[in-house]
Amino acid sequence: MPDLDMGTYAAFVWPAWGLSALVLGGLVVRASRAARHWSRDLAALEAAAVDPTGPAA
């Protein structure tokens, strides 16, 4: 079992860990939302794309 006692530094270390976890979690959420948005944009562009060779004969 790891020793998680930070002694006199605990008042600085644990909030720093918590803030870091919160920021990292926010970045993960933001990245996943952006990826969904980009996927929707790509699908719309692909659906609207015109075949450059013209209609199939």
C-alpha cells in the first residue's frame, strides 16, 4: 500500500492533484465533443460531395 501522507505539504499537494485531475478531465470532455463535431461535419461534407467524373452512365 502506498504511503499517501504528505506531511506539512498536504495542504498544497492534494489541491494541486485535484486541480490537475479536474483540468485533465475537462480537456478529455472538450476533445471528445470536438471529435463528435468534426465527425458530423465530415459526414455532411461527404454527403454533399459531388462526383467530379459526372453522373454514372
